[in-house]
Amino acid sequence: MMYRPLLRLPGVPLQGVLGFLAQLTQLVAPVGTVLVVQAATGSLALAGLAAAAFSLGAGLARPLQGRLMDHHGSRPILDATAAVHVCALLGLVAGASLGFPGWTLVALAALAGAGLPPISVSMRVEWGRRIPAAGRTAAYSLVYLVQEMALLTGPLLFTVVIALVATASLALAAVAVAAGLSTVLFARALHSGGPPPAQAGGGLFTRPGAPLLLGVAVLAGGCLGVLEVGAPALAAARGTPALTGLLIAGLSLGGITGAILYGMRPWHAGPGIRLIALLVPLGLCLAPLAWLTASALDRSAPVLPLIGFGVAMFLAGLTFNPSLTTVSLLVDELAPGARSEAFGWLSTAIGLGTAAGSGLAGLIGDRFGPATTFAAASAAALLAALLATVLHLTHTRHRP
């Protein structure tokens, strides 16, 4: 098993556990922000604006965080961002209870997003530095597995904490403090929190394939954004909104399974070829969702289309997380001298793509119906495969 050498490295299992706990607010924070702001102001629009500000702040800050990590190491950046993130969320909770103006709540949400600690970036850099290139598929797969588990578990844990403390405000404060402490402990558990040794190769944007790689990341994020809007739209149109969680869970479980399987064996093909081979099946798995959605919208129809939809989402997840892992492997090749910043740009590209995909899915769904949103997701994945093909040819031509 390819995970074994990684897990045998001193500190890696502890880093994985602490990294999981530290990333719980990645989805809890925007969800909790919506609940807290709406309860305080009575405005869902303002709550949505605050959540969007959080996501925008997180996306824009990642490259800057990465650049600082390349120069100063992970540990001081993790400590600083944890302090900003927790203090901003506590300020948001306090401001909401004290009746602060709406714009201050939005500003605090943006600050909390900008301070979201770069846990997954730190894990990729730390584990990529400590394991040979042949083992990085397993290392980066484990990074996405830990992150996916945190995204899946965080909202469930948040619900339990709300039930215990009775208010979303106290629950958000409790989870924020716990994640902040976990971030500080995670920073201390890193094998080396200092700056990485200087490497030749320069940053991501010094290489000719960088725009293509970021384009692939944007389109991959767009697929995710479309699915995150399309699945609730299908459930609502069928009159069973509670199905949303099950449909999204199919994608998450597929992603977890794909991450585990992808890192379990060695791969002889290079990451460029692998990325193409993963994105094409992703697009093909998403293609039937439009037809399955049209069938599922007939409330008198059997549940078979919905089961087929869940299976297709699971199959899409099997290739989605390995695709992101492979993009990370290409960052190693394109930006060996500034990995943290490059990984930051990668996170930004995926986040911006997700936001654009969500917005596009809403527009398409309103105009043409929920079924067409999934056709857009399939088209985005296939277009990403086309860009990945051009990237592979470009990278091969310019390889020293």
C-alpha cells in the first residue's frame, strides 16, 4: 500500500488528525455565518452576502498566504491566520448579538475568510517535502481525503453543538475556538515549520503551462459549483428537499473512496496523462445526470432515476478528487521553487470556479430547468480534459 511509507513518517498521523480538526470551520464558518447574521438582522440577503464575503476573502488570501509561507515557513503563517480567523468569527458573533450594522458583519466575515488557515496547503508542502516524488500521489490523495472528511463531518458536528448549546452563535464560537487551537497544535506538529530550502524553477507563472493548469482548476471547481446547486434544485423540484443531503453525500463518498483508491498503488503514467484519463470519465459520468434529472422530476415515476442519479454522483466523485490530486502533482513539476504560493493559486482557482459554477447553474436552472445544469457540469469536465491535453502537450514540449 502506497500510504504506508507516508504514515510511517514521524508526526504524519498526528498531523492528519489535527489537520482534520483544524479544517472543520472551512464549511461550518460560512454556514454558521448565514445562521448568525440572518437571526440577528432578519435578512437572508445580508446573510448570503456575508457568506459570499467569507468565501471571497478565503479565495483571494490563499496566494498571499502561500507566498509568505515560501519565505517564512508554515508555522508563523498558521499561527497568524488562526488568530485572525478565530478573532474575526468571535467578533462576528459578538457584533451580531450587539446589533452592529450589517456592513460590519460582512466585513468581519470577509476577514474571517481571509484568515482561514492554509491547512491543506501546509500538508501538501510538508508531506511533499518529506516523501519522494513516487509517493506524492498517496500524499496528496491523503490531503484531499482529510479535507473531504472535515467538510463532511463539520456541518454534522455543528448541528450537534447547536443542539447542545441551543444557539448557532455559541456553536459557531465553540467550533471556531476548537479549530483555532487545533491549528496551533497542527503548526507545532509539523516536522519543519520554517521556510523550505531554496529550489530552482521559480514560481508558477514563470512556466508556460500555468494559465492552462489554472484553467483546468477553474473548470473543475465549476463542475463542483454546478453540482452543489443542481442537486438541491432537483430535490426541491421533486418536492423532497431533504434528498439534497443524500445526493451530495453520494459525491462526497465517491470523493473519499476515489482518494483512498488513487493513493493505494503506484502509477507509471505521468500526471499529465493521468489528468486527461481522469477528466474524460468525469465528464462522461456527469453526462447521464441531465437525463436522470428529467426522469426524476416526474413525481409519479419510480425512485429508480434518483438511485441512478446517486450512483452517477458517486462515480463522478471517484474521479473528481483524484483529478484534483493530479493537478497538485503538476504544481510540483511547474513550480518547484514556490510550491506554497502555487498551491494557494490552485485553491483560489478552484474556489473561483466553484463560485462561477454555482452562479451559472442558478441562471441556467431558472431559464431552462434543473436538468440542463448537469449538462453544463459535464461540458465543463470535458472542456477541462481538453485544456489538460493542451497542457500536457505544452509541458512536454517545454520540458528541459
